[in-house]
Amino acid sequence: MPPWRSPVWIYPGDIMPKAEISWKRRNEDGIPWQCYARHFGKRWLFFRRNKRFDEWQSVENPPVEDWLALLDSVRRRINRRLLRPEVEQRLVNIIAEKYPGTDTRAENSRPSDP
């Protein structure tokens, strides 16, 4: 077996890939949720759970707050060069299609109030 084929260099499947982004938020009742989104092809799949050892539940139609949290996380990862800049524009387009009129500008690009 060549040295570069050693088991050390094989990608272990139990490590979270780059295309998974997680965050925490509270629902309208104040109950904390752990959320994560997985980039799969051209789609984003959303999951959530209440506590650490609960099973992840798929979310078919995530609220706009989850989409905006994902967009914020994607922008921070682009700044650290963990994601490509094209991912942000695709995500902005998806949010604009699902939720027309939603402000998707970056926080630091918003005009300040006089």
C-alpha cells in the first residue's frame, strides 16, 4: 500500500463536513432550539432539536429567522475563507424567492440612522 493511502489520510465520516452550519435560537415560546443546515447539492436541508441527546428533526419549511441566521453564518465563513463567495449570492437568491421583501444586506452595509 502506498504511504499516502494510509488510514490516517482517509477522511473519517463522523467529522462534520464544511457544508454543515449550526446555531442556537429560541422559538416564540422561549424554548431553546439547536438548529443546523446542511448544504446538499443546490438545496439547504434544515434540522433542529431541543436538547443535546434528542434526535434531529427535519424542518420542511424553516422560518425566515433560520434562513437569516444561516446567511449570517455563511458570510462569516466566507470572511474566514471556509466557503466560496458564490454561496452567499445563491443563498440570498433563495431567501428572496421564498420571502420577498426580506432585507438580506450585511449588517455593516446598512445605513446608520441620523
